[in-house]
Amino acid sequence: MNLEKIKGRLEFLREAERLKDVLRSAHTSSGRSESTAEHSWRLCLMAIVFADDLAGLDVLKVLKMCVIHDLGEAINGDIPAVDQAGFPDKGEQERNDLLLLTRSLDDALRNEILALWDDYENAGSPEAKAVKALDKLETLLQHTQGQNPPDFDYGFNLAYGKQYTNADPLFETLRTLIDRDTRERMNTNITVRNERPEDIDAIARITEAAFQHEEHSSHTEQFIVNALRHAGQLSVSLVAVENDTVVGHVAISPVTISSGAQGWYGLGPISVCPTRQQQGIGSALMRASLTELQRIGGVGCVVLGDPGYYGRFGFKAHAGLELPGIPAEYFQALAFGGELPVGVVKYHEAFEATE
């Protein structure tokens, strides 16, 4: 046991702790600024999650590179990607900072860390190319789920790092999915608010149009919304408005559960004008309605629909919760912190309205 070597490595760890306080331009889903250490952590997690698709790569080397790639930022902080063109010496600065950060280490470990950083910076090895791609993808992923400031530049994301993410089918697929979410976040002219009396006719028209060609629709959704309203059961009724024109609507109403669980609601119908679909309006309505439901005291919500879509908002099928006559995978639930109930769910009788 070399006591001096151990002391040097402990000193390095103390210095590296500074990375926890280095903030990036990205924000977490709660609105807090993300740290570089948090980015590096999820980059490692991303590499682990997709390790089975990184055939032929040294996964340990990949993980080491994920941890080390931004380590130099512990000294002088992060330069956001959107600003990097104005800092042509960024790489040189980070390497010098890494030299300073590793000064207490024994030569063998210091040289290994520097070699890994150099490999990453130059995208030399297959592992470095993979980490470069994953690094860009994790950044973009955070941008799409963070509670970012109103002036956040989502447009920059659509071109960022493509030279790396286009290098492999896995990364291309991930990029396509994340870019879709980026485009959804770019609807800056959309306002979501509570419905007003003057919105009622527009809501009915949009709801009818949105479901007109849906194969699995009853084509009575507009009548359901009206019936819920007349029954006083529209617990949440939000509209998406663009330039004073209603372009989307979401309804949430109480449901009953055979076990007697209280405080549960059903989401839907949710409708977006056909010409404005696939542009993020539905996602904006989803997020706003779930926030409003929690505000009024809801403890959970159920939804009937595509698991791929609603799963993005935290909904999951639950074996103990069922809607009679519906395949289990299409009936999903989301609890706001508590446990999921068990039992048979029943929607309000307004869902039987036909006119």
C-alpha cells in the first residue's frame, strides 16, 4: 500500500467535487439548473442502457470516457454549446484545467485520464466516437424534458452534433426520436388556459374534427365533452390558444374505482385541430392539465390510449387496475406520489352521450 499515492488520489477526488457546482445552460424537469456532474452521470447511465447495442466496444473504456470528458470544467466552468463558436480555445482550456485538476495524482493514473480525454476530444477511437454521439444526445434529451426559460433556443438543437449522431443507426434512431420532442417544444405561440364560455363552440368543432377519421373512435367525443360540462363534471377543461384561436382542448373528469379509492380522475378526450397535430400542442395540453389536476387535489389519473404516447408523461398499465372490455396495455394510470389503487374503473355516464 502506497500511502502517498492514496493521499494524492483523495486530494484529486476533493478537487473533482467542484464539478457538482458547475452549472450548465440546461434545466431539470423541476426547473433547477443542471450541473455538469449530473450530465456526466446520466451520460454514463445512457451508455449502460444501450451497451447491448454498442457491439464490439470496450464498455469500461466508454464509461471512463463518459466520466472524464467534462472533468476539466471543474476549474473554469461550462461553456454552453450555443456559445462555443465564440471560444475557439475551449478544448485547450479544458485540457489545461484537467492538468491542474490531476496534479496530485500518481503518473500512471494521471496519464490514463489525460489519454482518455485526448481520445475523446479528437474522436479517435470507436469508443470516443460513441461517447461523442451519446454526449450530444444526452444534452438534447435534457433540453426536451427540462423546464427551460421562455427564451430557450430549441432551434439550435436540431443541428447540434449531427456529425456524431449520424455515424451509427442506433444514434440516428435516438436522434430522430429526440428531434421530434424538440420540435414539440418549439411551439412558442401557444398559450394554454382554462376554457371560457365563448370557447365552447370552438371546442366542439375541434373535438369532432380531431376524431373524425380515428378508427377506434366512437365519434361522439364532442358530445361527451358537452355532457360532462352540463353535468358539472369537467374538473379540468383547458384550451390551447394561438393568436386568439382555439387549436386544442383537453378534458379531465372524475372516475370511480370499485375499491373506493378517492381523488382519481380520467383524462380525455384530448383534441388538437387536424392541421396543427404533431406540433407539440397535445403535449403542452397534457403537461398543463396534469399540473392543474395536481393543483386541485387530484391524487392520480387514468387514460385510455396509445401506451407509446401517454408513457412519455409517466402513464403505465397497472395489473390491478382495469377498465372492462379494454386490453390492459391501453388502459394506463399515473399516481401523483402515492400508491396505485386496485379495482375496476368507471367513467361518468356522460361518456355514453351520443348527441
